[in-house]
Amino acid sequence: MKILVVFYSRSGKTKKAAEAISEILKCDKEEIFDMKSREGIVGFLSAGTDANLRRLTAIKEIKYDPSLYDLVIIGTPIWSSNISTPIRTYLFLFKEEFKKVAFFCTRLGSDSKKVFADMKNLSQKAPLVVLELTTREVARDQYIQKVKEFIENLKEEIVK
Ligand SMILES: Cc1cc2nc3c(=O)[nH]c(=O)nc-3n(C[C@H](O)[C@H](O)[C@H](O)COP(=O)(O)O)c2cc1C
């Protein structure tokens, strides 16, 4: 089965989780880059506003065609209780291309249910499995066990 991990990360936490997932699965990974700067306080504020208003952004050209993969695992940080703007854009642009999806997110403490429901609506696919991690778990390397369980659950869903 061909698997692709796609993620956006402003400050490295979602990237760390994405790297762990793709290393265990030995699969391709695609980092999404926002053309709009999200650095510093101005970038932080624009990120919060854009996510809250469910705006789209311009993202850099992608390297991997998602339609060539059996499963695309998509990860986002939570911004203003929402999907991050670059991942909202990716889902919007490529929604027709996914065969199967799974989602993960990192966040301080917000409920992920709404974000995963939004990702499901945007991608027009119910995720096989979801994984939510806190920033704290990722920072303290407590996320590896959760990542392993996520992958085990994913494997069970794939053979169903
Ligand atoms: C603009 C902005 C808004 C955020 N809003 C929330 C939020 O509503 N709830 C929450 O739990 N975390 C929120 N966070 C925290 C991030 O989701 C969290 O730090 C995440 O792990 C960052 O991932 P990254 O390092 O991959 O960018 C926000 C972060 C940013 C930059």
C-alpha cells in the first residue's frame, strides 16, 4: 500500500509527529509551505485570524501527487480552534484526489473533534483513524506511544 504523510507546521511540533509517522511507515512525506509569512507576532496574529475566518492561502507547489497514494495521512496544528489555513487550503485543493485518509493534529488543549469533523467535510472522506497530540506530549517525547497505537489502529482498518 502506498502511503503519503502530508503536514504543515509553524513551530515544529506537527512536523515532529509527521516525521515519526513516516519513519515508522517508511513512506513519503510532504511538508506544506505557506506563501504568507506566519513568523513573529504579526504572523501569529494573521494565522489566528485567517484560521478563525476559514480563509484559504497560497501554498508552495506540492511534490507528491496525492492521487497516486492509497492512503494520505494529513496533519495540522490547531489554530483558533480550527484547521490551520495551509492545511485547509491543501484539503480544499486536492479533495478530489484522496482514496483513503487519516488525520492527526497537535494543539495546546483544544478539543480536536470539531477540527477532525471539518477535515472530514473538506476532504469528503471519513478518516480511517485520527490521532490528537498535545504540544506538551510532543515536546516531552511522550507522543511516540500514541503514534505507534495510531499506526496499529490504521493497519487494522486497512485490512478490514
Ligand atoms: C495562531 C495560533 C493559534 C492557535 N490556536 C490554538 C487553539 O485554539 N487551541 C489550541 O489548543 N492550540 C492552539 N494553538 C497552539 C498550536 O496548535 C500548538 O502549539 C501546535 O502544537 C503547534 O504546532 P506546530 O509546532 O506544528 O506549528 C495555536 C497556535 C497558533 C500559532
